[in-house]
Amino acid sequence: MNPKDENQSGGDVARTLVEFLEVAITMIVSLKAAFERRRYMNMVVQRARHPELRDYIHSAASGLLPFVEKGLVERVAVVFFSEDNVSVERFIFKLMINTSCAASVEEGQLEFALKSFLIKLSVSKSLVKPLPQSCRWEVTAYLRSLPEVGSSKDGEQWIPTDTKQWQKPPVITPVKSLNSEPLCLQLYLEHASFSERHNLVKPNQ
Amino acid sequence: MKRSFGSNSSNNSGSGSNKKSKKKNNPSNQKTLGAAWGAASSRSSFRSAPFSDFGSYMEVKNRKLQNQFETEASATSHGVSGSEKLIFQGVSIFVDGFTIPSHQELKGYMMKYGGRFENYFSRRSVTHIICSNLPDSKVKNLRAFSRGLPVVKPTWIVDSISANRLLGWVPYQLDQLNDTQPKLSAFFSPGSHLTPQMASPVTSCQPDTGYSEAEEGSSIRAEDSEEARDNVNDEIDGVFIENTTAELTEETGTGDLKSSETNPERLCNYDIEEKEVTSEIQSTTNLHSASDNKSFHANGKNAGKATVAGSSTRRHSTLEDPNFVENYFKNSRLHFIGTWRNRYRKRFHGSSNGLKWADSGQNTAEVDKKSTIIHIDLDCFFVSVVIKNRLELHDKPVAVCHSDNPKGTAEISSANYPARAYGVKAGMFVRHAKDLCPQLVIVPYNFEAYEEVADQFYDILHRHCRKVQALSCDEAFLDVSDLRDVEPEFLASTIRNEILETTGCSASAGIGGTMLMARLATRVAKPAGQLYISAEKVEEFLDQLPVGTLPGVGSVLKEKLVKQNIQTCGQLRLISKDSLQKDFGVKTGEMLWSYSRGLDLRSVTAVQESKSIGAEVNWGVRFRDQQDVQHFLQCLCKEVSLRLQGCEMIGRTFTLKIKKRKKDAEEPTKYMGCGDCDNLSRSITVPAATDDVEVLQRISKKLFGSFCLDVKEVRGVGLQVSKLDSADLSNKGSRTLKSWLSSAPASVQIEQDDNVFSAVVRENSDRNRHVAGGVSRLRESNSAESSIQSGDTNSSLPPMCHLDMEVLENLPPELLSELDGTYGGKLYELIEKKRGKRKINNSSPHVSLDGTTAGIKELKPLSVKIHGLSTSGEKEYKKPFVPHLSTARASIQHTIDMTDLMPSSLSQVDVSVLQELPEELRADVLGAFPAHRRQQSSSDVPMETCKKQDEEPIDIKGTENENGFSYRSLWFGNPPLWTEKFKVSGNCTLEFFSETYYKVAQSRPMLSPVLQHAISEIGIFHDASANDLDEAINNMCELLKQYIKLKVEGDIEEIYLCFRLLKRLAARSQFFLQVYEILSPFIQATINEHYGGSLSIP
């Protein structure tokens, strides 16, 4: 077995995954707003109409590729913040890539598996909470370790950041899980726990 | 929008064209449109007649789609080549849902290969349903969905196309109907050659899928018989080979391949046979003619030589020799040159690459003036190599030729200088050469010697210079520009001397500022000389040089130049570049202009990666019928495939070149030559690069078919593969679990063994020698083992004792249970025992070693010794397992002194392992015990202990339950352990769980479907009596807890589902309410631990 080969095929999985993330992030955001319909993996998905938004999502996802390839990324979160910068809702992709057996998987199979996420996402509007006015959102990636600064050009789009946590552990709603050899991917939704949400909503009222 | 428009147009009393085609296709349907609609309603599921109705609309639409399909299909099949085999004749598919390839592609395939594609399902017209995934509801109600039609994966179509025949659909049945996953056993089953998916899964089939094992059996059988047929073919081939090499005693009946009766009386020598063959050809085809082929010329006379010594009778055309292609290439000089390049690349490419001619590009361009290039060429290579050891021939005229028959129609491939003095030239017919020089000696090729000399030649060149461009096996350019300290002339003579000394062949060298000048200089320097053309002398040299000698100036161009009254380079130089380019084209003009000035922009570069690989035969090609062609193509493809594999390349584009006799061309003078031909070529590009013989054969047959030729006219066939890719790079995709399975365990095992050994070695330094012996012995056995394993994965299961326990334990439960199935359930017992043992044994320092080495290791000398050394651990270890053998325990002390490789008594042998061993091995092991021990133990003890072992697992389970055993154990196996346990529990809820799990687990081994069933049948759970209720609740909680732990890492979706289902159950049943109350905090805690949050409860 050639280690180089492994990396490359691991890269294939990573590439597919990143591409998928881009679409999935868009889907998540689209649960909140109007988007145009496109086809990906042979199914209808949403795509941002605004070019800058599209760019943001694209660059965020593709900027992750080097990290995903190295197996650094532990979670990718799409976080919605309320006006006062308190996160309201978080979609979390928890992923694990096993590069050593990535070779044995056909891309078609992987796509097939990832497609189920998109299907589930497209019907998960009922899971999300209505957002307060003038929210913003961002994509955050949780890495297993911080990459060396300037180690690669690609990584520059991503900047280190602090993450805000809720004071209490959040409430989790699983959306979809994929547990297979090269890739374990779980998508779940985090909301602030009840008491906190109560606090959060109150000042707005 | 489009659809409704379409229906409208056909609606308006029928658009004319539509109606016409309808008439054509379906004459019985010639009614008025209205009536047709009426009739349609019987077909569609909608009953009402009027046109506005959906059913009639569908009818019309279906018919229209059908017509469209047909017209398109006929268009494509004409468009491509018309020779596509209609493999899907009679197959009509309906594609359901998302598929890979998409339904559009599938439709295209069906069009191309004679099948039908239905847009709407109908029991009547559809023969196969294609889908890759089915919703659960359809799986359950399969008959309602499929109406008994086969439901097949799209790969069936793809594979059928690539096999170019309709494959049986049975192995391609949808997995969901068949089983959840491709079985691991498919990897082990003997029939699985190509891809694991294609192998028919050797499993028990489900009763409700509607296809029986018998069918599967027959498909396998069919495969077998095919293999058998292949074998027969091979044998036949073997016979043919024998025939051809069977020397003079046997000769095949002339001409006819089929009636290959041997004729032993006819002991004929080579010449007679040749004559016969020729006459045969004349009588059958009367196509002898006297024109030589240009391509032959350009190539330097073609080969296909017979040894002049005449030791073998060879047949000389595709008509006589079934192994013609093979022999042809075996004897071809061009083939030698072609494949030599490869050899060279492999031999030297690494070294030149390592040095990296980083500067070669710009450097030579910048300091063009100063560069010095040596062109070195072995003098009449093909002759001098052959005669170097035959001193008597040195001064005689000698020529190399593949044949020395008196007819003299063979071409001379190379002649030495004495022969050249008589005017003998390469490419000349032997007959003519003998006219010029009657004493000419003809010698055959000696390819081995050529190879050796060529290697020596390049070894020398590479030693002296790092920039070597190999032109051929006997000719190369050296760039010596940066070797400033050495005079190029001196260097050239050194090299030449060295070549003469090492190889015994003389070489000539030309030195010049450009590759062109060096080459021209060599021409003058020959033979065995060298010439340096310095920059000042270039003009002088070129002035009188005839234009024809410039490389790139062939006879046609030369004639054109002569017409313009240009004979020498000097005259050529007088003409401006512009007018040259105007007269001869931009490139040729440029070339002429610069060559006439001695300029040459090319620089010495390493051998380039070849852009294409192929093989061509244009000598001796004569076909009688299609069958000959097929056979020939097969052989040619084999050759090409071998060459591809030799270069480790795979290619995507395949070009078939055909030489077709020109209409008015007569039979060529050259015996079996190709004569005057039209050159035709066609190519095809496939999506996936390959070097597979079968694919090549199929493609080449297809291409050949597309020429639509009379096979009798074919004089040459070549197959070229381009768009090459490195083979190892592209293999990555096809690497499968198979290789992983076969390689990983073996290596892991060896590593562990070494660890064991090193530990032992350290402890027993006094017994070093002995241990070393043991190591080597075990190493041996290990290597044997691993080789067996890798070999076995294709054919049969490795014996259980070869399995690596650690690997097994880390396998996902599903995989493990599948493996267990293939071992007939014994695997679990083994694992369970191991597990129990480890638990109990955890005070011993050697736990990990004991646990991880596979069963067999315990029987091997050294691990036994470990037992002996750690006596304390040993005791503990033995106690729970074989307490009845306490009498033998005293011998543990004894082992420490033991030098015998075998343990002293059975008490040291893990009986469970012994039990698992195959019969013969067990006998061997028992036989290997010292005699006095055997007396007491061999006969009764093993039997006794074996029996005890059988009872053991229950005890183990009992203790495990108390200790809180490994969290996965209830979920071990297929079906998992708990199902069995719950079944006999006596509690109806648990029994229900067990039963339901059996039902659903085959499609999805999950708990959530079981819970779902439980909800629908909640009514039956109420008879639990109070005393066993607690126990049942405990059991249920344990089951769920273990399940949650199992799933929490990867599948919280499933946990969430179970959690919510449990909640719903809790609302209806007291039993589940208790379970829920116990489990709820547990679930939340587990989730919190892993995800830092709690599950939301709706």
C-alpha cells in the first residue's frame, strides 16, 4: 500500500465531503430564507441567489478542504446569532474521516449516503425555531488542534476564533447520522436549553 | 408545460407524423383515434374512456414516448457503427428512482444495445425493474410493487454492457431484497474474480424475495462450466503450442486450421514446408504480386523471422498458425526495438531522473553556440553482435535476415561493411543480395545477445555522461556541453574504445554543435571512426551535402527539391526562409532552412514517456473468415495487454489500424508481405482506463466490425492504446476490503509475535539459543501463514486458528456476525472465551499478549513458555477454566526447566483452543506430546475437557453478567446474543422483542424498528407477573444501555429515534414506563458525555 495513494483517495472523500458541506450549509441557511432551486447529487437543493452569499459559503466550505484532508476537523457548525450576539441555534456536522480505508469506497456510494442528509435537511424546517429579528449567522469549524499559522495558503480564509458557549448544556436534536467506514458524519441541531432560552427571549419582549 | 403541450398536439386529431408512425408500428391499432383511446383504458389503470381523461392521455403519451424511443434508438444504432451487439434484445426496463448511472444514461444504453426503456411501469411491457434503492414500504410490499418482475440494480446493465452479453440478473438483485449488505463471504467465495459486488452472494436467501437458491446455484454452475470451457481452451492452446514447437516430425495439414490432422510421415524440412505453404496460398488466393509496401520500408524491413537453422517448423500466416501473433512478436526485430525502449526506461530512467536535468531546458537554449553533442552509433549492430563470437565471419560479407530460404523473398535487415561493399543494403531482398554477392552469409537474429550488448552500451554511456538520449538500442545522443574539462573528441574515443572492449562491437561517433551536425558527422565517420565538425566547419561540411541525407527529407520532399534544382544543402541555403515556407509549408520550410545551416533547436532529453502503446502486425496476415479475425484479434489484444502491463500503464483510447489491400494491388513480392495497402484506422475512447485483455478484445472486435471489411482483403492489423495513465495510480479505486483483510491481519500478527519473542528472549538469556531456534521456526510458520491468508481470501476461509483475535474484536458487530456465520457460529464462542479469560486473567502481566495472540499461538512453544514463566498468572488463568485438571498443575514448575518445544502436558494447553483446531491439527498436536504424558492425557482428557468446555460458556455468561461485562457482548453475533436470551426468558415482552428482531433485522439490524413494532402491538404486554417483571426490566435496560453505548459514537439519530419511541411506549405501558425512567437519565448522560448536550424531548 502506497501511503501517497491513501492520501489521495482520502482526499477524494474529503473533496466530496466539502462539496457536500457547501450544499448542506446552504440548505441550512435556506431553511430561513428564499433560495433558488438547483440540482446536486441528482436531487433538488437550494442555492443562494446572492453572489456574495454564495461566495461566502463556497469559500468557507472549500477553505476547509485542507483541514479535512488532514483529518483536523472535528465539527463544523452553522451558528445563528441573535441581534445581541447570542447564538440561538447551531447545526453541527460532526465528522470523522478514516483515511486508511477511504480507498475502498466508491464515490457513488458515498454520494448516495450523503444524499440522505440533504433529503432529511430539506424536510427539517419543523425542527428549527423561528428566529428573532435581524439575526446573523456564521460557519465555525472546530479543529482537533490548531493548524500551524501560515502552513498553507488555503487555510488563510479561516481565522481562529473564540466560541461562545451557552451557560448550560444545549438541547440536541439529531437530524441524520451516517456511520460507515471512511466517513462518520452526524448532523444534529443544538438549541439553548429551556431555561436559557427563556432568559434570552425575555429581554427582547 | 412541455408535457401538456405534447399531449395537445397529439390530441388534435393526431398530428400527421405521429399517426403515420403509429400505423407503421402497430398496424392492429388502426382505428380512429377516439376508438384507440377507448381501447387504451383497458391498459391503463384508469377506467373511463373520454379523451380528457388521464388514462387515455397516458395511453397516447406512452405510445408517443415509445415512438420517440424507437426513432432515437434506430438513429443511434445507425449513427455509431451498426455493429453494436443487441445484447438487451427483449429486455425492457423501467427505472425506479435515483440510480447511478442516471435513468437518462440507462435509457441511452438501452437504445444502443437493442433494449427497451419504459417511462411508465406496466406489467405487460416491462421485463425488469431497475433501481438502486427502495423505500421500506415497497420492500415490504414487493409483489405489489414489482408484480413479480425482477428488481435489479443498475450495475446489471453496466456490467452486461461491459461483458457484451446479457448477464443473469440474479446476482444483481437489489440488495435490500436480498440482504442488507454485500456479504463478506463473497470475498471468500471461490467464484469472485472480478469485483466483489459482481460475485453472487453465497448466502441463504430469504423466503419472501421470490427467488430461490436453485437459481443462484445454476448461475454459479454456469460460470463454472464457462471456466471449464476456458480451461479446455487453454488446453487446446497448449496443444497448438506443442504443435508448433514439435519440430520437424509433425506438420499440420496445410492451410486448414480446423482439420489439423497431423501428418507424421511427412518429415519435411523448413524449405519444403515454406514452398508448400506458398503454393497453398497461391492456389487459394492467387494474389501474388510484386510491389513492396512503403510502410515496411519506413519501418525498416519487417520481421517475423524463422530461424535459419531451421529447427522448428513455423507456419507463416494467420491462416496456418494459431499462435501466429505470439510467434510473430517473438521473432520480430521491430518488436525487439520497441520493447527494448521500455527495458531501457526501466533500467536507466530512475537514475537520470534522480539527477534531474534541471538545467537542460534553458541551458542548451541559452548557450546554444557552445553546446557540444556526441552522436554515437554501433556499427551495423544487428550483424556485428551476432558475429562477434564467430571470428571466421569477421571479414566475410554477412547479413542478418529472418529467413534464409532459397526463394530469397525475405528482406535483409542489416548487412556488415564487407557486404555493403558489394552493394548489399538493408531492406534488400535476399535474392537480390545474393545476386550481388553470391558468398553472402545470412545469419539469424539473436535477440538475447542484442539485449545484452544494448545494456552494456548504455551502461558505458551513462557512466560517462549524464545527459543521454537513447534513440534506439544501438544509437544515442550525449550532451557533453557541461563537461568542459574533457575534450569531446577524447571523450568520444574513450567511449568508443570502451564499447569495443566490453561488447566486441565497434561504434562510430559524430561530434557537433547540434544534434543534427552530430548525426551527420557520424554518417561520415562510419565505420568505426569518429568525426568532429566544429562550428567553423559546418558550412563547409554542409555545402556539398546532398539534401536527401538530411533527416526529415524523404524521397518525396527530395524530389520536390530536385525539381527546383536544389541538390545540396549549399543550394538550399540560398533560398530564403519565407519562400521555403511558402513552398513546403511552415514547418517543413522552417526545418529545411535551419537544417541547411546546421541549426537544430532540439536538445538532448531523456527518453520520453511513450504516448501510446500498441502492437501491429502487417506481415503474414491472411484471413479466411470472421473466425480467423476474431482469433487473431484475441492474440493481438493479449500482446497489447502484456505490453501495457509491462509498462505499468493503462489506457483509455484504443485505435485499430487496418491495412487493406488496394483494389488493384497484386500479391506482394515479399513473401506474405502486405503489399500495396490502404491504411484505415478507427478509435474509440472509453471512460475507464484499462489494460484488461477482455476489454481490449471486445473493443477491438467492435472496432474491426465497424470497418465493414472483407476479411480476405486485410493485410495488416494494429492496435494502439493511448491516453495512457500509470496503472498503479488508478488502481487505488479498486482496492477493496479484500486486500485489507488479507494484508493487515498477517502483519499485525507477526508484529505481535515478535514482541512476545523479544520479551521472552530478554527473560531467558540463558536459553538464548533455543529461543532463537524457536523464533526462526515460528517466523517460518508465520510467513507461511500469511501467505496462506493472502491466497485464501480468494478461495476459502482461513482456518479459525489463523484469525487475529484483536482484529476480530475490533470489527464492527455486523461484520463480525457475518464472519461468524461463515465459520458456522464458532467464532463467537472463541471470542467469548477469550474475553472471559482476559477478564479473569487481568492480574497477570501477560494479559495483553494472551488476549491478543490468536488461538494457535497458545499452542506454540513460546507462548507456552510465557505461561510457564509467570506461574502466578498461570494459576489464576487456569483455575476458572480447567479446574478439573488440577492434578496436572504441578507440572507448571516443570515447564520452566523444559527445553522441549512442546508443553509438557495437556494442562498447559488451552483446551478451548484445542477444541477449535481442525481435526488433523489436533491429532498432530496431541501426537507431539511427550509419550509419558500422552498416556495419561491424550485419550480421555481431551474428550473430557472438550465436553466440559461445551458447558463452560453458560458459566462464563453467568459470571460475566455479575461482573458487568463488555458493553458489546449482548449485541454480539447475528442474531445477537440477547435474542436467544430473551427468547427463553419466559417474559412475553422480551420474547416479542426477540421475535420482532429476527423479522426486521435482516433488512436493518437496528432496535428502532423493533420498538416501532412494539408500539403497534402494545396491547399484548400485560401479563407480566410481578416477580419476573423486575428481571425483565433489568434485562431490557441492559439491552438498551448496551445498544446506546454501541451507537452513541456514530449514530445518535438511531438513539434519538429509540428514545422517542421508548417515550411513546412508556405512555402506554407500565413496563416501558419503568424502563424509560431508568434509561432516560442514562441516555442524557451518555449524550452529554459525547456531545456536550442533552437530547431534546419533544
